[in-house]
Amino acid sequence: MAIFSGIIGCFLYDSIVLLFDFYLWFTFGFAFGQVWEITAHAINAIQNSMKTLSRQGGFYRLFPFSYRVCMKSAFHSYFFAHFSTVFFAVALCGVVTVGMTTGVIAQQSAFDQPVESAVHRTSPQASFISASGRTQRPELPLLSLEEALTIALEQNYGVRIARNATMIADNNAQGIKGLGAAGMLPNINLNGGWNESRDNVRQQFFNGNLQERAGARTDRANASVQLNWTLFDGLQMFAQQDRLHELQQQSDLALRQAIENTIAQVMTSYASVVEQYVLLSAQGKALELSRQRLVIAEAKARIGSASELDAQNARVDYNADSAAYLRQEAIVSNTKTALLQVLGNVNQYQGTNFRVADSLSIGNAPRLTDVFERLAKRNAALRIASVDNSLAQIAVRQAEAFHLPTLNANVNYNFTVLDAEAGVIQTAQSNGLNFGVTAQVNIFNGFNIQRQIENARVSALTAELQYQDLENRLKSSLQQTLRIYNNSRTLVQLERDNTGIAAAAAAVALEKFRLGTMSSLDLRQVQQNYVRAESRLITALADAKRAEIEIMRLVGDLTRE
């Protein structure tokens, strides 16, 4: 009876220990080493307890028959049963541990994706939709940056208006039309006229004859060809020709500036869309993490291992992340619309039904001396200011030309026909050529010429100052943009490391929360740290890209000569 009681007692105690081991595993998911350590501690505790009881005679009081036989048989039975059950538990825990480890690695890989990686190939929205049971959206057509630039150069209104202005300037300066616009060619006019009159006529002649006629008809017809040519106007025509050529160059530079600004706007808007898509990706990952946290918290609340308050807090955070995701979707749509507006057609691609590339790349940092040299030679705005300076100098020449004489030549050929029923002449016809030269010199006009010359010189000085001011502002802007660019490149490297650390921390934190070793508030903090890290990374990337585009625009690298 004592032996049987000892065996039953040991088996009951061992079964309780084994059930406790399984409970710890399935509830908290301890790894293989943790389960073995707990089991080893349990065996040591049992052996120590048995030794203590034997020293104090506790088992004599519990089992009054044959203590030595009971203990020896019970210990061997206990050791065999416990070894078998522990071996089985360890094997089972090893299998489950491998599965759990694989799951953690898979979950970690989801967080380890870089911010610049696929936004559409592994869209966070897809995980959110599949998690909520909704149907995934179809693949949207890809709008590449090259395609966007091609569309913008064809459809952008600013570029099209600048092209029209260039056509006007070309018509004013090129070929024989340009000579005419400068005033170097003559004016030839053809004039013609005919009129008829009916008059009551009473004429008394010196010879005594009297002529009276009622309703006498008189027809007159004339035609003439006139040529007027300014042979010399104080060199104003040559100054005007130079002015037209400068305006043509200015219109070409204005077109180039419009194209550069449009390209920069398209590239910046495109980068903004990519930025907002990546932020949407980060928000989607945060939403998926909140969803898993909510599932775990509700499961714990159902089995009583956690309070209902944790589940409610998880639900609140999940709803907040869902709202943030929807707001980010709206921001993505708005940035797409802004991009289409720059392209010149907001109705293209059926509103915002398109996707963009999934990455932002930045080049190497340029040298300061190189960019300043290219700024002086290629910047469109600075070259337009230089043309304005030349135009101001031409205006001085035009004002000074009024001091010089002008010489005009004119040639006329006239043809006249007269047919009258009353009067001295019944019919008449004449035709002939007349020509001449006219010279004019201004003697005094109230000092207006001198005033115009002085004003033109002041305007030329102003144009030179405006050029220097613009050059100074462009150099300052270039230095600031270069500083932002270099700083953003440094931040990109730093935030890329932070994002990797935050992603790993988020995966570990979620697993700890599942095991019950991390609180809900701590998991939320880790989650927010991850979202902020990805946001800072893509913001640094976007800032670097925008600064790079601005540098290229300032130094004229967006277009070719």
C-alpha cells in the first residue's frame, strides 16, 4: 500500500509539473532552452523537497508503511516517468520553437524592407485589405518619370505659351521680315478712287456765251503708287535690329526657363508622390502591427490572461491608425492631382488611377566651384538678366539717335481721268511720275531728347544692378541648397540605420507582447518609433531629391544647349 501510494503520489505530482510546463509553453511560448531550464529547476526542487521531507520524517507521517521500500520504488518510478514525459515535452517544444522562430524571422523580414523598396510590389495596403477581408485593388498603370516629363513638355500651358512667344520673336527678327521690323525697308502704297457728281450748272463765259445744264454729270477716277523710304534716321534702325535680335534671344531663354521650371516641377511633384506612397507604406505596416496587437489583446482578454482595458486600448489605437491610413491615402490622391496639374491635364489617367515608381535615388554631391561656374554660364534667369542689360544699352543708342538728322525719299506715280457734261473741260486724262528727298533735323524740342537720353542711361545702370543682385541671390540660394543637400544625404544614411533598428525592434516587441513579457503601452511606443523612423527617412530622401533638383535647375543641367 505504501509503495502504491508513493508511486501514485509521484505520478500525480509529475503530471502536474508536466501540465504546468505545457501551460507555460502554450501560454507564453517559451523557447526550447527556457522550457528545459524550467523543467530542470522543477526536478531539482522536487529532489530537494524529498530530501528535506526525509530528514524531517515527513514521509513517515504521510505513508506509515515501510518508508525505505516506498521511497526507493517511488523514486525509480518517478525518474522513469518524468524522464519520459520531459523528453516528449522537449521534442514537442523543439518543433513548435522552430515554427515560431520561422514565423518571427518572416515577420522580421517584413519590417526589414527598406523605405526605398517596393511600394506596390508589397503594398501595405494589400496587407491591410487582406487582413480586413476586402478584395485587393487591381494593378494601376505605371507612370514613369520619363513619360511624365514627355507629357508635360507637350501639354504644360506655361511651356506652350512660351513657345508661342518664341514664334513671335522669331518672326520679328529673322530674315527679310526682321529688316522690315527694324525699319530698313521702304513702304509702297497703291491708292485708287472714283466718284461721280450731279450738279445744276449755269456758267457765263468772257466771250458772252452762257451755259446752263440741270443735273450735269461729272466722273473722276484716279490711281497712284507711292514709295516712301527712310534712308537715314540717326542709326535708329540698326539699334532696332539689334534690339529685335536680343528680344529673340530673350524669348529663347524664356522658353528654356519655362521648360526647366516645368521639368523641375514635374520631378519635384513626382518625388512628392513617391514620398507620400512610402509614408502610406509605413502607415500600412503600423496598421498591420496594430491589427496583430488587437488580435493578441482580445485573445488574452477572452482567456483571462489580460484585462479588457488592454483590448480596448488596442482597439482605440487600431482605429486611430486606420484613420491615419485613410488620411494618408487622401494625401496621396492630392499629390497625384498636383502632378497631373503640372502635366497640363488633371483628367488624364481618370483622375488619380495610376501609380509611380517605388524608389528615390540621389546622385553624388557636386563640387562648389563647379556649380558656381555652371551657374554663371548656364542659368537661364541670369542670362535673361544679361539680355535685359543689353536691351537697356540699346535704348540709350536709340535715344541718342534723335540728335542726328533724318533723310526720307519718296516716289509717286499718278493716273487721273475726268469726264464732265458741263464746264470748261469735257474730258481729261493725266499720268506721271514725281519723286523727291526730304531731310529733317531737330533743333529744339523742349530738352525732351536730352531727358530721354539721361533716363535711358539710368535704366541701363539699373539693369546692371539688377543683374548683380540676381547673381548674388542665385549664389546664395545655391549655397543654401547645397547645404541642405549635403545635410539631407547625411540624414538619409543615419535614418536608414535607425529604420533598420526600429523595424527589428518592432518585430521583437510584437513577439514579446505575444509572449506576455511586454506591455501594450510599450509595444505602442515601439510601433510609433518605427513609423517616425520611416517617416524621417523618406522625408530626408525627399528633401535630398528636391535639393538635387533645385541645384540642377540653378546650374542649368535640366536641359541641353
